[in-house]
Amino acid sequence: MPRQVVLASRPSGWPTEDNFALTEAERRDLADGEVRVRNLFMSVDPYMRGRMNDAESYVPAFRLGEPLEGGAIGEVTESRAPDLQKGDLVLHMLGWRDEAVLPGRHARKVTPAKGLSPSAYLGVLGMPTLTAYVGLLDIAAFQPGEVVFVSGAAGAVGSMAGQIARLKGAGRVIGSAGSDDKVRWLREIGFDAAFNYRARSVLDQLRDAAPDGIDVYFDNVGADHLDAALVMLKNHGRVALSGAIAQYNATEPPVGPSNLSLCITKRLTLRGFIIVDHQDRMPDMIADVGGWLAAGELTHAETVVDGLEHAPRAFIDLLRGANTGKMLVRL
């Protein structure tokens, strides 16, 4: 019987493994237009934490007792969809299960990438990199020669944002991360400066790394990182608001930035975005990233956890920053 992970209870604060349950699902016959997919890899992502709350947002909340959802890539094992055949590799949004049954129109066929695991379509060739690409180039309107600061820079999105900035001609790229090992890795992949935000204040370390200020801030964290960036942004600086992981598990209303008046005096632009609104940029991203990968100019990392039964732990570890690069579960 295929297995699935369901939401057993809604977390209050930090999620625990008790909020999830591993159950078995009935294997049903396919209807016309449907495919059966054996999932190979599934993604765990910070945005999923918000879907575990019973609150209105840009995407519906997960329902109690029902399987969670998220990006996955797998192989078609049975098809009643005219455009998909057994053996095709497809991307879809029914992760958190060994096997998915879905309309063929909701699965996107992809070509195996030479030299890369199928998991690349959930990371370096997928939504995390598209988020970095759109956030930096479109939302923050990055220009060559500018100084860029990326928070959460050792994650799937942050590591791509920093490298894209470098490859597009940034004058200086700075990243924050939560451990000395991650800081060393950021320097290895081309960040000009990186610091451990746990070591001392973000503002002090950002001031040391960019004494003349920054032009662009790519925000994955919020909280003290956003406060510090507002201080260090130059006049007419821009912020791409991609995430605020520092407050996803807060049980009290988070304290807002203490210095928003700087947005007025410096004429700053802060713009939030959701990547589902920017799918039209996928071909441009794939073209650029494919070329950089072929030339050996772009580095990507994956933290892989084996087994569907360990998916809840992988998700919790992601929220605690245990990953370098993309966090994935191999099924």
C-alpha cells in the first residue's frame, strides 16, 4: 500500500514530529486523464510552515487528517493521460507520499538533466533558483557593480541569489548564515564576505562587511536582519522580501522593524513577492543557470534525508537551519 504523511495536529510554535502521522492510502484505479507517479524525491520548504496554521493566506491551509502537499519529482508508472507515458519523469505538487495520482495536466514532463540527479528540478533547476533569480533581477532590480546582502545565504534560495548576483556582475556579495561551516562554504562558492549571525550582532557584522553600505538586500529572514539592512542600505536601495523565517514559529505577534522611517529618508523600495506569480521567467532562468552549470560557474548543494518516514524530521531540521543548500527527502 502506498504511504503518505498527514497533518495530525496544527503546531503551536515550533512543529514537532507529533504534528505528523504516517498512514497508508488505498491504491485506486486511474480515471481518464490521470497518471500514477512513483515519487523519487520530495521537497520540504519554509513556506509549508504557514500552511500548517488555520489561517488565510496566498495558498490554502493544509487540512487536518489529510496528506500534506509540496513539490515532488517522480516517474510515471501508469498513464491514462494522452501526453504522458510510463517512464516519463514529471514534476508535480503531490509530495509527502510514496505514490501520487493526479491529472496529467497537473504534472510537468521534464527531460533528465545530464550529470544531475532528478532532484535538481526541485532545487538548482527549480523553484528555489527561480525565486532567487526573480527576486534579485526583477523585484530588487539589481544592476552590475552593486553591493548585495543576502540573509539565510546558505539555504536553497539564498545560495543561488548570492551566486547569481556575482555572475551578473555585483561589485560585492555578502551573506549571513547560522554556523561557521556554512560561512566557510559561502566563501568557497564565491561570496566576497560572509558572517555567522549567531556570533555577534547582525548590524555590526554587516557594517564590517560593507562599510560603504549596500544597494540591494535579498531578505529570507526578516527580524534583526531586516533592521540591519535598513540601516546599511544606501539612498534609493531596494529590498526583495522573499521570506521571514525568523518569525514563522512565533507564538506572539512579531515586533516590527524598529527603523522603518529610514525607508522615507533614504527613499527605499521594499517589495514582497510570491514566486507563483512569475512562472513566465522560468525559461530565462533555465537558460542562464544551464549555461553556468555547464561552464562550472555555479555551485549547488543538497542535504538529502532518506525515507518518507523521516520527512517530518527533515522539515523541522530545515526550519532550524540544519541544511546547506536544498533540503530534500529521497523516497
